Amino acid sequence: MAQVYGNGTNSTIGAQARTDFYYKKALIATRDKQYFMPLADVRAMPKHHGKTIKQDVYQPLLDDLNNNDQGLDASGLIVLKDKYSAWKIDGTQVTGGTGWTAPSATTAGYYATSANAIGAVGAVVVLKNSGNLYGSAKDIGVIADRLPALTENGGRVNRVGMTRTQITGSIVKQGFFTEYTQESLDFDSDSELMSHITEEMVQGATELTEAALQVDLINTATASGTVKYPGTVTTKATVAAAVDYEDLMQLSIALDNAKCPKQTKIISGSRMTDTKTVNGGRVMYIGPDLIPLVRKMTDISGSGVGSGFTSVEKYADASNIMNGEIGSVDQFRIIVVPEMLYSAKGGAAGVDIYPMLVVGDGSFTTIGFQTDGKTVKFTTTHKKPGKEIADLNDPYGEKGFYSIKWYYGFMALRPERLGILWTKAA
């Protein structure tokens, strides 16, 4: 807006309202409101390549997710995907028996769908999913039989397969705008009206992006992540109780089995705080409704109400505290997100249920657009009132507007590294 001097004359050097300054100030102000956006491994969609992005994800060799039919055992015998295969002591393949199916164009030999069928014909080799050697197995007997031993002569043995999964994500354009009048600039009691409008616009865009990302994280974790419920419950719709300390321990174990990395280091107590130590673990995000639940948790020793919760001031000084951190339970550091979403009447008998969300490193990526060919960012447009924007819809040029737009997309890279506990509030 043009600066008017005390004598009534206008400035000759043009507009004096620095909206770019307001914009940068607003971006800085929103950083403490971001909980999920900083976790993302951002992918930038380049110009002129459509709105869909694809990425290959290779599953770890020693993992059941590396599910393939490329395996050869230490004897050079073929092992079929998701099937039991067997050979006689003399090395010839089993060729018949109850429960066996003949080879086809897509199978490399006779196979059985159960170990009982194998036993019925006296086979001695029983392997499954050995294109990944022993997969996610932890049975010492299974692992010992599938280690890739080599003889002096080597040979065509111990072949493994690599499973590559292609994931696809797309971006959508989002945005909104607000209008204001020349009179609001001239007579409004807020002398920094434009600054505050800019801050609110950027804040709104940030909140919308956080909400969209939170929806994708929660839905993905529930559908294909590492999901747990209170006690023996197995679905959201049957949740009728609150989780306890053991439920959190079970989620931690399941995430360990899913090879979800731990993001936080051991924090030692200090003379400035307390002598308690928090083990390295993962961050768990909850809403304010679950604060009483976690603060009242009893550890597995039954030491009393609240014994399972360690308040943040008991183990961390200011330099170690994360934004929103209130304390720890077992191996989880608890972060309270004020705008955490929940499922209204999503549990048994129409009770509200709430997520306890864990986001492991490398579990997802967001997709933005290189709006300037280099970086991903919000794009803002500001038109001030005046003759420059006067038209048939606003012949006096009395209205200005401020708009903001951006692109958003989501891809789950390793959904098993997303953990979630659905619970009733305390």
C-alpha cells in the first residue's frame, strides 16, 4: 500500500507494505506448530513430468517381505515361493503323494501346501520362502539349516532373490484466499492488519498440510502398518477399553520385529534435573485427551498408579526436550500434538477412540512440486486495492486479496515402520 505523508502527498517510491517480509516472519512462527512435516523424506516433483511419481523400494534380504521364488538351497535344489518343497534322500524330487500338485508353466516342480503332505511321502527337505534364505525367522533350528554354506568347489547353490516393490504417489493442488478492502487498511484499529493476515494465511496452510499428512499416516498405519489394540482386541470397531503398559510393550516388540529403527538416544539424568535415565527408543504422538491415560500408567511390576510414566523433567534438560514432549512410557517418548486427530464413535458401542502413533525413520515421504524449478514451497499472491485491479466486478478497485497455494502428496515407503495403538481415553 502506498505511504501517505503528513502533508497528504503520496510517496513516489511505490508500495511500502513488505508482504514478503510478513511471509518469512509467518513461516518462522509456524515452525513450532509442525509435528509431522519435519519427519518427511520429501520428494520434489519436477516440472513437465505429470502429477504422478513412482519409486522402487527394495525389501531387505533377510525379511519375509522379500518374498520370491528365486531360491536355491545349499544343495542347489529349487525352493518355491510360498510352498513347501521336498526331495528324497537320494536327491530326486518327490513326484507324488496325497496333497501334492503337479508342475505347471509357473511352478518349478511338485509342491505341497502343507507339511503333512510332505511327511506322508517320506521327504526329508522342507523349505519355505528360501529365496530370502530364512526371512524373518528367529528359530535357531530354521536358521542353522539355511545358512549359505559352500563346499570347496562352490557350485550353483545358495541363490537368493531380491524383491522390488514399486510404489506410486500423486500430488494434488490445494489453496485458499481472503479478501480485504481499502477502508480496512485505512480505518481498521489493527495497524499491522496485513502482517497479521499474512501470518494467519501461512498458519492455516501449515495446519491444513499437517492435517492431510496426519490423515495419511494414521490411515496407512492402521491399514498396513504395525497396528495393535488393547488386550486381545483385533479391530478398531471392537475397541472398548484403554491400553495399558503391556500393550505399549507389545507394540514396541512388534516394531522391533518389523526392523523399525529407534530415533532417540539414551538420555542420562543430570544434577540439573534428576538421576533417571531414558533408554533409546521411539517417539509416540498422542492427543491431549490421552494425557491422563499415559500419566496414570502402571508398570508391569504393579508398583502403583503412574509408576509406568516418567515425566520429562525427571530425565531431560531443556536441550534434550522435543517439541510437545511430556515424558516417557517404556521405550516411547510421548509427544502431545494439540491438533491430533481421533475416530469419533469409531470403537465398540460408539465410543470415541484415539491413536497413539509411532513414525519410524524412512517410513514415508511427502511429495511437493518444484514451484520455482528448485525448491518446494507455498506460493502466495497479493493484490492490493487500487486502480491496477479495478474491473467490472470491482470498478472502484476497493478490494484486495491474498491467496496461497501448494501441492501435496504422500507415499508410504515402509508402512511396517508405522506403528499405531488404538485406544479409548482413560
